[in-house]
Amino acid sequence: MPSYIAFLRAVNVGGRFVKMDSLREALGDAGFSDVQTHIQSGNVFVRSARRTPGPVAVEISRVLTAHCGFDVPAIVRTPAQVRSVLAAVDAVEPLLVGESRRYVAFADADIPLEAAAQLDAWDRPDERVRVLGSEVLAEMTAGFHKTTLTNTRLERLTGRITTWRDLSVVRAIDEKWGA
């Protein structure tokens, strides 16, 4: 049975709380198998008879929105796709001088060309951005909590649903559930 990794948007932030054991149970009751979570920020592994990430994302979102009582968008990738994202990120030379951290925004579809051009030109003293298809790589020196490229701003620029993850979390997920 195919396996998938779901990155849930805005779970356990801003008053939108859900316990991971409750989330796993809801997805298991909905027919997903081998449901696992990684940390409390909405990283979920599932197996499903569905053959592509799109329908899996729709069903996870439907189930969790009903379960939680608030909208829970899900961005879904296969383990191989997550591994490919990491390879693409690793191929990008450092964007800033000095010590920095990298973050990845997963989007529900490829970033439109006009938005990608705007993002690739993003030039703030402590942050730079590169679009990698349906992902956005951000490199920051000041930390994510100080970024001017908030998720709301990214969604407005791209017209996509997005959710950010620290690159170290994406690497841990790949190590745990990777292809």
C-alpha cells in the first residue's frame, strides 16, 4: 500500500490545538493505516490505497477538519518526493553569508512563474528565498519568528496553500519515513 507524508497547515499554533494521538485515531478510523506523527506540529505518515498525493490530501483535510472543528489543510508528498525536495535544497548554494538556518514551505501546487520570479528576487538583509517547483526554500539569519515572509504573505503572493517546516524537521522526517 502506498505511503504518504502530510504536512498539516497551522496545527497547534494560534489556538488551533489537536492532540496527536487523537489525530492518529481519527485518521485510522477514516481508513488510513500505519498512521504516525512526528513532533506536535502536524507531520503525519499514512498508508492509503489511494494512488496519488492529491486525493490523500483532500481526504486527510476533510477528516481532520471535521474532527478538529477548524480548517486543516494538508500538503501531501510521497517519501520519494520529500527525498527529492531535500536533494533540490542541498543543491542550492548558501544564499547568505555567515550562520543561517533554512526552512522549506510546501505548497499545494507548483508556484506560478510570476510569483516564483518575485520570490527568487526576495532580497532582505537577513533572508533570501529560492523557489523549487512546489516548494520554497528560505534561508534566514535572524530566525523564522522575525521573517517578513510570513505564511500569510507567501500564500497571498503565490495563490497557493503553504506550510513551513524547519529543514532539520524535514530531514528528520525523511530519516524516519523516507523512501
